[in-house]
Amino acid sequence: MSRRFSNTHRRRNSWWYKRVLARERAEREARSVRD
């Protein structure tokens, strides 16, 4: 379990995860502006 948690934690702090988060936030902001 701890090994799985550390794996997900490392994935959450990876560079591509931050990129995905930034892209989702940008899409959400664009959607709110359109509405």
C-alpha cells in the first residue's frame, strides 16, 4: 500500500501531471468566460 501511495505521489508531482492540470484549468476558465 505504501509503495502504491508513493507511486501515485511521484506521478502527481511529475512534470506532465502539472501540464495536464494547467490545461484542464485553462479549459475550465475558458468555458466559464464563454458562459
